[in-house]
Amino acid sequence: MDLLAAVFLAPFANMADNPEFVLEVVIGGLLSGIMYSLVALGFVLIFKASGVFNFAQGTMVLFAALIFVGLIERSVPVWSAFIITVAAMILLAVAIERLMLRPLVNQEPIILFMATIGLGFFLDGFGQLVWGGDVHPLDIGIPKAPLIIGGILVNEFDLVAAAVAGSLVAALVFFQRTAIGRALRAVADDHQAAQSVGIPLRQIWVVVWSVAGVVGLVAGIMWGTNLGVQFSISLVALKALPVLMLGGFTSVPGAIVGGLIVGVGEKIAEVFWGPTFGGAIEDWFAYALALIVLLFRPQGLFGERIIERV
């Protein structure tokens, strides 16, 4: 009986008694969810261009952050380091297209997926070889002081991260409406059909992987500022999985909404059910919620409808 009360009664009683605290937890969850969305955006971009889940996206986030922080440690100004890292991620996209994707055009999706696994392990090992395995502190001047807004405690860093993510989403939504964005959707539907109408598959892949690399850099900077640039950042991709399952693998807005839902759900579960179940409750909640959504909507909340091909 005590366990049932701790699960089904006590948390809701606490919420009813402390509505302002509940609002604070929800806002904190929304702002935390933005961080998950930044990683999920990279997955969505690659999936829309190739129809393949990019196993290496988490490692790309880490790799971009390592280049950025490594340049700063060598006294390169922040904006110069950012521009150089963007150029490096574009060069990486060109190399991926030339050496990995071009030989695999029109191959089965599972082949491309296995190739991204190999890419992930390569970037992980190469990053450790060049930059070492130590934790690299990253401070680019983003404020982290707590703010009291209307009686609600908010972290300045979370507000900055939300503004950055909002700007990225606006840019990516505009990108989808351009000629390149329409070509991207055509490539995702059918490689051969896209090539037959004159869509340059190779250039599209370079553009998409470059954009995904830049999104990964922004995500790496945000996570690195919060946690330090370390190799465990690559595991943040696991946090993006329930976000993708909720929002849909083909939807940029879905990546944001899914991140917000997961962020709020994890925070509420951690604060109100965590004392009963321990620290693993937030991860369990995120995946359980994603699985429930998939039972009723396999493509996710905003994903494109899945049509069975005969």
C-alpha cells in the first residue's frame, strides 16, 4: 500500500500543493528539452536526405565540439574558431560523400546504416587520437546565472540555448521551402527517380551532411558548455532517440516538439517520482512514452504517413 501511495497519490498531492514549483519544473523541462532537440535535428536532416538513421550523429556532435574547443585552447578567437570548425565540418561532409556515400548509391538502406556505424567508430577513434581523451572545459561567455522571472527560477544558459534552437529551427524550416529543400525530399523518396529528373544526388548529400554538421557543432557547443567537451557527449544521441520516436524521423518541427515533451516528462518524473524509483525513472519514462505513441502513430506525431509498398 505504501508503494501504491508513493506512486499514485503522493506525487499528485505534491503537485497540487505547490503549483508554482510545478510550473518551475515544467519550464526547466522545456528548456532542457531544447538541448535534446538540437541533437535530434541532425538525425532528421540526414534521414530526410537518405532515408537512413545516421548512427554517427552523436559522434559528429562530439567531433565538431572537439575541433572548436581545441582551436580555442590554442588561443584562436571564438568566432574564428566557429568559422574554421564550420569549414571543417563541410570538408568532412565532402569526404563522407566521396568516400562513403558515392560508392553506395542505390544500395539497400541497411548498407548505408552499417556505413554510418563505421563512420561513428572512425570519428570517435580519430578524435581521441588528435585531441586526447581528457575533458575539455568550454566557456564562451554564455551566462549561467539563475534568474527569477515572475517568481520562477530560470537559468540564463537555458534561455540562450532556447533562443539558439529557435533560430536554427526557423532557418531549417525556410531551408525546406527552397529548391534544395524540395530536392532533398525527392532524394529521400527515391534515389533513382530523383536522379532521373536531374537532381544532383551527390551535391544534395554534401549540402545536407554539411548542414547536419553545423547543427551538430551548435549542439556540441551547448552540451560542451554545460558538461565540458568529453567523449560521453557522443552518448547524448541516445537521449535523442525517444525525441525522434515521438516527433517523427522526417519532421524538423517534430524534433523540437518531441524534445520539449521528453524534457518536461523527464523533469517531472525525476522530481516527483525520482525519490521512489531512483535516477533511472526519467530515461524509462521517455522511452515508455515514445513506445506508447508508436503503438498508435508509428510515424510519430509529425512524421510522414507510412505507406506499405507492394
